[in-house]
Amino acid sequence: MEKDKKTIWFPAKKYGFGWGFPITWQGWTVLFSYILLNLVGSKSVTGSTSKVGFFIVYVVFLTAVLIFICWKKGEKTGWRWGNKK
């Protein structure tokens, strides 16, 4: 493997904008951690309306971290319309 070649965790989508499902175990770990942390955070809000604002900030923060990781470890993304010929 070349030193300057970047290992891609998240491939770009074939259609649309963004990244697809992970292709490495590191990517899957990041995705499952994101889901698990959101579930744990949602359990802390159950039955309490005073914590809803905190939960929204928490989810926005986790999502920003996930997008940052996808941006750093994923393929360059942009609007895609399938394979270019």
C-alpha cells in the first residue's frame, strides 16, 4: 500500500450527495458508536421535557462529529448522477 494513499472509510454515494455505508471496520465502529450514543442520550430524556433542549444540542453535536469524520475519512463528495462515461 502506498504511503500517500488515503484509506477510505466511507465511499461517496453513487447518486445524490454525501457518503454511503462504511466499507471498513473503522467506519462501522464510528457509525455504530453514533447510533449507540444517540440511543443512550434519548434514554436520558425519556419522561423529562426540561432536558429536550439539551438532547437537541447533544444530537446536533454528535451529528457534526460524524459529518467531520466522514469528511476526513471519506471520498470527496459532491452531487453525483451515476457513473460518468
